[in-house]
Amino acid sequence: MAVDPYVVCSYVLTIAALLLFAGYSLGYTHRRLRGAGRGPSLDEFVAARGMMSAWRIGFSYFATQVGAWVVTTTSSYACSAGLLGLSMYALAAGMSIPVVAGLGYWLQRRYPDVLSFSDFMGQRFGRLAQAFTCLVTLFAMSVQVIAEFTSMGALFADFVGTEPYTVIVLVAVLTMTYTAYGGLEVSIVADRLQALACLGLVAVLVGYCAATFRPDFGPLPVDLIVGKGTAGYSSLLAMPACLVSGAIFMEAMWSRVWASADP
């Protein structure tokens, strides 16, 4: 049976990139532990409290917000909400970072020992509020993880033409392995490498589009700008309310607050 060179190239490059990220992360953790002469404490492993610079936190936030879902989710939403909805999606996704950072500054000053957002809710409002927050957070993060894995599988199913499960399992195993070994610190360190790779890809795509894309259509139709029906206009409120409130219950966002060396 003939093997499609495109499929082979896609898998080789993907596996090589995943192994590069995992190898870098495991190597970083090994050097860090050997230099310290001991394993990380619970606070270092879970929260990496005060261990990350502003640049690392910024790269980590960027990598957290720009996952595989960007390729499929935003384009799907733009089909119904138009350019207005797409713009509000991007703006609202960015708005969540300063909101969490601002609240995090307040939390760090008043509750310096918390390990998570649900931990803060327990200290401030009691066990019932902590249990409710924990359940909502687990639900929100489960949806995000499932969406990421589904998007990665869809990319291979739609653009490569193969079954989606191989890459999903590979990503899950490798990321869990280096995170279980190094904790939150190595996760943020790996985010920096991923963010730089994403920025490089964006630069290449922008350059390619600027050099080759020559639209030959006239004025943009109204549906393309504001979407179908009220979808585009509703995004003015729906997107900020949805994404900012979702970020409040996303522990991946709060973990960067505890890890930041700069309040």
C-alpha cells in the first residue's frame, strides 16, 4: 500500500516537536533538581510560588490562551458572528488576563498562603463555597481539556486525513509525564517554548499572507462583517461575559498568579 508523503511528513514533524518539548521539559527539571540537591516542596510543586519572572508568566499566559482550539473554534464562530464576533472573541480572550492579574494582585497581598482559587474561597467564605468553586473549576477545566484534545484530533482528521487518536494519546502521555515530574514550574517553562514557537508560526503566516493574498472581491457584505442575524451584535456582551467569567474559574489562569515573582 502506497504511503502518502504528506501524512508521513505531518506525523514525523508532529512527533519530533512533541518529543522536543517533552525532552526540554524533562531535562530542565532534572538539572533543577540536581542543582537543588532535593525534591521540590509541596508549595513549589503545586504553586511554584514566586519562582517565575514576568516574561515567563507572560509567555505562559499567551500559550495558555492560544491552543489548538484557535484553528477551529474561532473560524467556526466567525461563520455565524462575522468579523465583529471574531474581533470580540479575540478581545475578550485577552481581557481575561488583566482581570485575573488584577484580582490576583489583591489576593496575593491579603491571602499569601493560598494554593488555588478554591483554596482562597475556602479561607474567605467557608467550606461550602470552596466545594462549589472546586466543582465548577473541575467542570470548566474538563471542558477545556476535552476541547483541546478534540481540536488536535480534528486537525489530523480534517487536514491530514488520518484517525485522530494517535496524536491525542501522545500529547496526553507526554504532557502528563513531564508535569508529574516537575510540577507547575516545568509546565510554565514549557509554555515559554510553545509561545515562542507559536509566535514564529504567526510571523511566517503573516508574511506569507502579506506576500501572496490578493483579494479580488468588492466591498464586504454586511453578513460577513456583523454576522447572521444578531449573532455579531450579541458578541459585544456575550464574549466578554463568557470568557472573563470562565477565566475566573480556570485554575490554569490562577496558577500563574501564585507563580509570579512580580505581584
